[in-house]
Amino acid sequence: MEKAIVLVSGGLDSYVTAHYVKKRLEREVKLLFFDYGQKALEEELWSVKNLAKELDCELEIVKLPWLGKISTSFINKEGGGENKISDWYVPCRNSIFLISALAFAESYFIKTGEESEIYLGIKYEGELRFKDTTKEFIENMNELSKETTQRGFKIIAPFIDKDKEDIIELGEEMGIDLSKSYSCYLGAKRYVGASFPLAHCGKCAGCLARKKGFKFSKVEDKTVYLD
């Protein structure tokens, strides 16, 4: 079975991507999660640890405190609510994550002689897209991979042309319990006790995108929203 490193956040897109790579593409999966001081770290970790159990695979947690320190995003800083999407942007986040994944893939190759593809769940974002959520970004990162690693490990975004409702419906088709994914940027612990580890605030950009995806899908939204 071929190897695959899947970048995961606990969100819908990466949650379904990991299942898709393991079940449909039949890859041996390693999950890569990034701790960069995000408010929802506790909930995201709960989600990705559960995902690792579901897929019976390894989970590697990478700590990037520096990124959280310099971030201007409400994902890291105080504030939040119904703001413009750029208020949630973490500078160069996907680029930093992918460079880290390339280092992980190359280190694994040096140790074992086994190559890994790198998967991530970024998707079509319409008019709200950033430069690091496009086909061009993935193409450019693959060119960078050729120049920065000895093997040129391939980076793949299988859902880059999909809408969130498409990913939700694929998750339902594969029998995934999507209520165990976590999309909220603010973290439910800011609103309720630990007895509701996967509650969503319902107001942040992540929650609004999740709500919209389920609304346009044929799948019931079982997410607990506080608003």
C-alpha cells in the first residue's frame, strides 16, 4: 500500500479527505496536525485524535507557536463574530504547513526509503478564496517541492474543484459521522463547559461555511450550534 501524509485540522474538509485517501485511494495514512495556538485547539485535537482511531493510523502533532504569535487572525487573537473573511486569515498558513509536511515526508524517506504523497483538504472557495486555496497555489507548491526536496514529493488537493456540500455528501456516502468533525474557529469552551466538546459557536466564518454547506447538501446537519 502506498504511503500518504494527510494534513488535518479536524474540520469537515480535512476529515473527509483523510477518510477518502484511506478508503477510496487505499493509501496507508499518517495524519499531520498543527498546533499554532489556535483558540479551538482543544476541540480540534479531540476531533483529529478520534479521526486517527477511526482510520487506525498514526497522528503526528507539530507545534508552531511562532505562527500563532505573529498571526493577525481572530483564530489566534481576541475578537471574532460575524466579520469579513479576511479577519480569519492566518498569514502564509498553508505554505508553512506544506513546507513542514515536505520536511516530514523527506525525513521519513531518508529513514525508511519509502515515499509519501501529501494530501490536504483545501477546496474551491468562490469569491472568498485566498491565493493559498487555489489550483495555482498547489501547482506552484509542487514546483517548489521539486526544488526544495531531493525527491519532489507530490502535493495533492483532491477536492480543490468541489464545493463544501459536495464534500459533505461524499462524507455521508462513505458513512462518516460528520458531527465528529470540528469547524468552529473560536472553540466551544469559550461558551460552554467541557461536557460539550464539539459544540460550535455558530457565528464565526468556519461555522457559517459549515452551515451553508449542509444547507445546500442533501445531508442532515447534526452539529450543535450555540447560535
